[in-house]
Amino acid sequence: ISENEKQDIIKAMNDETRTGIHNIVGGRWFVCKNQHPYFIGDCGGATEVSTCPQCGETIGGLNHKVVDSNRFYGEFD
């Protein structure tokens, strides 16, 4: 999947979540070490560690900080 396709998918998910009752939802997108996107809801701060369902790498984090191998990818506004 290309970078443009990833951005299109996230834009579509953002648009879908902003409609109806879901418009109160906030959060942030991150990517794992292998560039697979994942979403952290509410304030967007990481509060638990998990594994990427696509590659098994560590995702999430603790104390509102994602693990070092992950990076910020986008935000609901």
C-alpha cells in the first residue's frame, strides 16, 4: 500500500468518524515500526502496550507516550 493510499484511508476514516454521534470522538493516528497505522482514541495518549495485528511489532505505550519505534501519523480535530 502506498503512502497516498494510507493517507486516503485515514482521511476516509476521519470523515466517517466525524459524522453523526461519532463527531465527539477525538484521537490520534500512529504507525508502528513497519509503518502500519493504528489509532489511539480519546485524548490520543498511549496508556497500554500491545502488538500490531499486521506484523507483531510493539505498538502503544504508557504514560501518554508511545514507544520509541512508533511515530505520530495524524490527528482528529
